[in-house]
Amino acid sequence: MAPQVEHGGFKMPPDWSRPVPPFRIVGNIYYVGVTGLGAYLFTSQAGLILLDGTLPENAPQIERNIAKLGFRPGDVKILLNSHAHYDHAGGLAQLKRDTGAKLLASAGDRPALEKGFHIAESAYGGFTFPPVRVDGVLVDGQPVRLGAIALTPVITPGHTAGCTSWMTTVFERGRRLRVFFPCSATVAGNKLIGNRTYPGIVGDYRRTFRRLKQVQADVILPPHPEWADVLGRARRAAAGDRDAWLMPDVLPKLVTGWEKDFDAELSKAVAAARH
């Protein structure tokens, strides 16, 4: 049973630190996270890329998972991040120290990563994490390359100022698959009206919803695996289901839900501001 991590008086869900055996998803993409928080490994002969560090306490688990797959943590050359929140960026500092990898991040999230806390006004603004130096700033639409790996950043701000989704293409059993790693577009406690540190937050959310609706992908791998039933799909794939990873309907459903929740929260915030 995983210990329940507490931070700032908030008890993290046990699944956020519960170990899960690593596994291959499709192509050169592997799952190396924990039960409730995703971390994704991309492999090539030139080295490895790791997306997300989950909680600070989980960094050793991620490294062990990489080793269990037969790869060397020291071969991780590039670290990436979906967004600068405690539960996805917390382990990056230790992972960077242990692997010697370079961290690439969006301009919008760079200040939060280097200061170690979510800067915009939020109900969860007190969550801090180990700060980590960013070695290079991403350019929207310009792929990050390492050997045969090509990961294209899709900046989708709102959830954080530099929330970064990712797109890549792999081949699996002769099929070309578009794989998308959505950041998030949940409100997650963000202050939508009068947010002095992020005054453009509402416009960013709106632009992100429009952009995500245009994305076409076959496989969806989110930072919270339950959003796409990643672990369940892994079990079905292991049992012989060739189509377990095909989920073209998942992203549209996620975006529809996120936008509906955003509109509701915005309406409440506007009403409250009038009183």
C-alpha cells in the first residue's frame, strides 16, 4: 500500500504515489509513472526523453521503472514537462540531478519551474516543489528531436501560463499512429476573474479549447492516466486486444467536459464579482 503523502495540509490521493510496473504503450513510448500520475519515456539509439516527473517523492520510482524496462536512467538526455504544478513537476529537480539531462520548458512555465511554485492566483497557490533550472525554452510547433524521436510542443495555456501538450507519430504493427499528450484544461482552483498575476487567463483558456478541438489523434496519453484509462488499456493490450490503444473519441470528450466546467466556474466567478 502506498503511503499517503501530505503537502501543505493537503493529503495527496494514494494513487499519486502508488507504484505500478512500467510497460510499453506503442512504438517507442513507455509508461514509467505511478498509478495515478503519468510519466512517459521515449527511446532512441541516441538516448531517452522523459515527460513529467510527478511528485518529488516519486523520482526514485520513475528511475527504477526506467531500469526495469532495461534502459539506463543516465541515458535520459532531455526532460520535458506538461505543466508546472507540484504533481507533475515535483520530481524534475531530482531527476535532472540524477540523470544529467537538460530540461526544456515553455516560456510561460519557466518562471514557475525555476521558482518552485505555481505563480498565478489559485486556490492551490501554496503548493511548492523543488525548483529546477530550465536549460532551453520551447518554441510552439518546433519539434524537440533526439535521434529518431520528434516531439512537437503544442502550447495550450490556461491551466498554467505555459501548459504544454505534445504530439508525436509512431508505427505500431504497421499502423501509423498519431499520439497526443494533452496537458490539461481544468480550472483546478485557478482564479478566473481579477487574477492579477495571470490577467489573460480567461482568453488563454478560450484559445486552448479552440486549439484542442482541432487536434486529431489516435492515442491519448494524459498526465492523469485515468482520463484515458491508460492502465486499463495496458491490461487489455497485454491480453491481446490489438485496438486497445486506439481512442480517437477520448480527446473530444475531455475537451467538451473541460470547457463545460470552465464555463460554469467562470459564470460563478462573474456573479461573485458583481456582489
